[in-house]
Amino acid sequence: MIDLHVHSNYSDGSYEPAKVIENAVRDGLDAVALCDHDCIWGLAEARIRAKELGIEFIPGVELSVSIAGDPDHAAEIHILGLFIQATDHLEDIHARVKKAAEAYSFDLVEAIRKNYKMPVFIEDMRPLFHSTINVGALVHYVLQKKLIQDAAEWRNMVRQLETDGKIYKNPGVGISVEEAIQAIHKAGGLTILAHPYRMRLDDEVLFKRLKQYKSKGLDGVEAYYTNYATHAKKGSSQEGASQNQKALEMAKKLNLLISGGSDYHNDEAKGRFQGQQGVPNKVLSPLKRAWKDRTKSQK
């Protein structure tokens, strides 16, 4: 099995990159891709540890696309880059997204501290998360500190603050789809739409969106997503499996590459195989062929 979508504490994961790799080996994976949010700083450490432990490593990133003004009101849009190299463009994106994400995080923490008397301070999180303190990092932090019971409690708190006018709605920081695709291609990577059903679009709308993104240069879809069960509207593994199958069918109809991952953050919050099968090794070979073909064409 492989996992082409994991996170470290250079974004909103709980572990150092080396520990993430160690856990992948522990779980019997043959290949793993580190795809931190809008950040490539953890790739060097992960690559070194992967070489030491003999597991295939794919350098990646997960770029946040802005949902402000989205015509279909997508809940979120993330583009994965696989087989990337560090570039100034990716570093510039990191700086821009970090600034916008932390502006909202500072305001949200202040509102929570004031209205819920919760002892949460951004500076306390700095030693735990090496890059941006975004909403994902905030949630993981308050869960680790047992300040809330679960993520649902967090969502209810934020929703109440918005209803009462104590905090503005999350602006959904990020870049355009076009820039995300361009940046990843310039970094020598493949572009993959992450967890398409977390966009919360109907099947017909999602298919049209995939077709649109392909025209902009999208290479593939994360059709295998082993964490759908925890995000499905009914919260069932059956629905998650159905979403995987529908994503696979859409990818095949549009002749898009197929990728897969667990969106692993830690052993507790987002275990690698919750209620579903892992990502089969056969997924990796077509991705590697496409990447090598693109690399040759760029020379």
C-alpha cells in the first residue's frame, strides 16, 4: 500500500517530518508523499529519513485555492503537487497564504479567548507548528490540550461566534486554481485535485468542475481518499466508498490520472485507514510515468 497525501507539523500535522516517515514504515507502506499545506520546508528532513529507512518518498505540497466568490459555493478547494522541486514561486505562495491565514487565526483566537475564556494563544503554538498557524493547526492544538471534546464542538463554537457577530466568516484564503496549477508545473510536478468530495458539490457540478480544471492543466484526481468516512454527510464508510468509486469513474471518463491518500495528520485524529482499504501500489506507476514524460518534455 501507498499513501500520497500526509502532513507534518510544518502545516497542521502533529509530528515532525521524520516521525511521519517512521510511522509510514511502521504501517507497512511502500511509498509516501509529504504534502504540507502551502509549505515545502519539511521535505528535506522527510527525504533524508525515507532514504535511511528504505521507503520510496515523493516530495509534495497541498496548495490552498481561494473559495471567495466561488460560483458553486465549494466548501474548499485544494490542489496537490506531486514530484515537486523547491521554487521561488512556491515560496512566494507560502508567504502570501501564511500572512492571510494567520490574520484570520489571530482574530479567531482572540474571539475564542474573550467569549469562551479558553486559554489559547498563538505564540504557544509556535513551537509545535513550524510554519503557518492556520485553522487546522488551531483545531489540532485545542484537541491535543483537551480544551474541546471533538472537532464538532469547535465548529459549533465558531459558528456561534459568527452568528453573534463576534468573528467574521473565514475568508477561505488561498490562490487561484490557475496559479496553483502553474506553480506546481513550474516546480516539475503533477497537479492533483485533492479529496474532490470535500468540495461539497453535487456529482454533476463536480464533474463539470473537473472538466474545467483539466482545461486549465489539471493532471489528476485524488480518487482514493481513505478519510472520506469521517467527512461523509452520513459519516458512513459505505458512503465514503461510494464517493471513491464515483471519483474513479469521473477520472476515467476525463482521462485524468488517479492518485490516493489518507490526509494523515496523526494517529489519533486522522488514522490512515479508518473504515476503508488503503491505496493500492498500482496507483503509483502511471503517476511516475506521467511525471517522467513531463520532465523529459520540459528539458
